[in-house]
Amino acid sequence: MQTYWLVNQRAINILIIGLVSVLTVLLIVAFIEQPVHDNALRTLALDNLEKTGVSNPVTAVLLNYRAYDTYMEFAVFLCVAVAVVPYVLDVQVSAQKPSSESQVLSIAKVFVPLSIIMGGYLLWIGSSQPGGAFQASSLLAGCLVLLSLANVKTIDFSKVRIRLLLSSGLLAFVAVIILSFFQTRGFIILQPTFAGALILFVEFFATFAISVTLFLCFESIHKGHL
Amino acid sequence: MIMLTQSILFSICAAILLAIGLMGFLLTSDFLRKLLALNVIGMAIFMVLIAAASADPNAIDPIPHAMVLTGIVVAAAGTALGLNLASKIARFARSIQNENSTQQNKTVGSEKVRSEKHTPDGKGK
Amino acid sequence: MTGNLWIDILLCLCVLFIAASIFLVKNTFSAIVLFISLGLVVTFCWIRLNAIDVAIAEAAIGSGLTGAMLVAAWRKLSSDNSKNQHRKDKEKSE
């Protein structure tokens, strides 16, 4: 079967290069000519930092000022996990015991405990220094990926408790929203005295949920599609 | 000519990175490179956001940092979905190719059987 | 221009060079390795721009996890191609 091109392929390439160059030049001119703007939003965010319960401004923005966006993001993660789980469940569970101890396993034996401790530290220190839930969850996901590459049977995704773990971030956030509604009569308005504890509560469960979701994304490509 | 601050330098770099990613996406036919190009475009957009956040040298603007943090993780999840799609397409194409090759073998085999049946009749007649 | 700005200019040139060479190499595995290194150089850019949280997340997720997924997918896709090639060669010889 022969495919017929309606136009010349070379002309299309030259057209694409020309148009993208024009777009780039216009973007650069726009970046250079931008007016100096006083950032009222940043001043507001940094001035009210004590009322948020944390002292790291990025964590305050993520989980207090723009908590609704993070809530939506947890829901998006749950959708991605639901979309990717069938690829992992299709694989027949075969006993993969390596004959001798592989080198990846010896690396994992050194790095996994250290990474778990570092992940816990990043989660805790996220309220005052750079860190937080996403960084800690990425470390934990790296641990799981390393163990999966060493042929260690880590997570069986057909169990109910793993599905509960995947949705725990969203559930914790919903619980915080409902409980804070009863206290302040507003949608995601955290009282300054409890805000730090509530943020840590949400971040704790979100770490596990995001790390298992990221590991699931890797596992579906590594073990699936046979 | 222009006052070259750190913010403007990284904004220009981000614009050229966007151009590289966009041209790479449109001019390559390999699927894996298209996914790489999408990720490069994503990194360029994150660079625009953070370069705009660091315009003031005294205070950091935390709101674009939060947006980029969300964006990085969602881009990784999106890449995972795209790679799953690529593997599924490759498996489907491989099964179609297997079907075509077995069908060709069957037609070749039946032609051989038909020609063997004809020759005894032709010789007899 | 101060010394800090020269470091930034060098960093931007590195980023653009690596990004351009992702699409100019012939081997797909080299493109994936260049993408992982692009993620690490971009982590440097975030540190220069005072975005430490973004740098930690980019180094782990944007470069590490995405790179691992890409290599796993490349292994699956390239093994499909090579298996088909072997099957075609077997059929031609038979």
C-alpha cells in the first residue's frame, strides 16, 4: 500500500522552521520589552506567612494559599493510577527469584534505608526549609524503582490495601476540608493555630500516595506489555 | 543595548528551548523522540515561569514555584501514559504483522497444493 | 558583566546545546541519555534562580524517574523491532 503526499514534504519542513522562528523572535521581543511590574501578590503572600502555619513560602502556597489546586492535583493522580493499573494487573505473577545476589540488590541494600530516612527528613523539614511532600515522595518512589529493578517482589497491585494507599492522599485532604469546614465555616480556610498540623497530616498521606503512583507508572512499563 | 539581568537571560534561553522542542516535535517521525520533545517544551515553560519569579533580586516569588512543582509531577505522569500508549501500539503492530505473515504462508501453501493437484490431471488428459 | 552572569550564560548555552543534540543524534538510546543529562543541567538552572524545592523535585522526578521510564520503554520497543527482524530473516531463509 502506497501513501500519497498531497504536498511536498520539504516545503512543509521549511514552512514549519520559518513559522517557529517567527514565534521565537516574537517571544524574545516580548520578554525584553516587558514592563516592570510591582508584584502585589508576592507581597501579600510573604507578609501573611505567619498565619499559614509554615515558614517555607513554597509549602505555604502549595498547601494553604493554593490548596484547591493541590487538591485537584491529587485527584488527577488518582485518575492516572486508575488508568495505568490494568497494565500491571495483566502480567502473570511469576516467581522471580534470582539465582545469585545481583549487583543491583547489593546497591539497593545500601541505598534504600538511607533514602527512606532522607525522605522522612525532607517531609518533616518541608515546613521551614526547602522540602515537602513531593520531594519526599520522589525519594520513596526511587527506592521502590531500585527494588523493582533488583527483582524483589515489592507491591502486589491487586490487593485492596494498595488501592487504599493510592487514594489516601485525596482522602486525607477531603477529611481536612470537611473538618476545617466545621471549625471555620469556609471552604479550605485553615485556622492559624491548627494549620501547621493539618498541613503535615495531608503531606504525610500524600507522600505515600504520590510515591506509590509514580512507582506504578514505572512498573506498568517495566513489567507490563508482554 | 538591553539590561541583561538573570531573569531576562533565562527567559530568552527558555524561548529558544521552546523553539528547539517544537521543531523537534514537528519534524521527527520517531514516537519516542516526540515524547522527548514534549518534555523539552514542558521544561522550557517551567523556565519561563521561574525566570519571571526571580525578577526581583530581594525577595523570591513563591507562587510560580508551586505551579512548576505541580507541573513537573504531572508531566512525569503524562509521559508515563504516553509510553504506555507507545508500548500498546507497538504490541498491536507486532500482532498485525504476525497475522499478515501467517496469512501469506497459508496462501503460499494452498497454491502449492493446487498446482500439485493440476499436474496429474493435465498429464492424464 | 559580572562573573555570575557569565556562569548563567554558560549554563544557558549548555542547556541549548544538549537540547539541540537530542534531536540530531541517530541512536534513540543516546537521545534518552541526553534527555536525562538535560534534566540534571536544568536542575543547576533552578538552583541559580533560587528555586531549591523545584530543583530537588526536578532532579528526582523530572530527570530520574522519567529517564527510568523512558529506558524501560525503549527496551520494550527496541526488543519488538529486533525480534521481528529475526523472525523475518528466519522466514526468508526457510
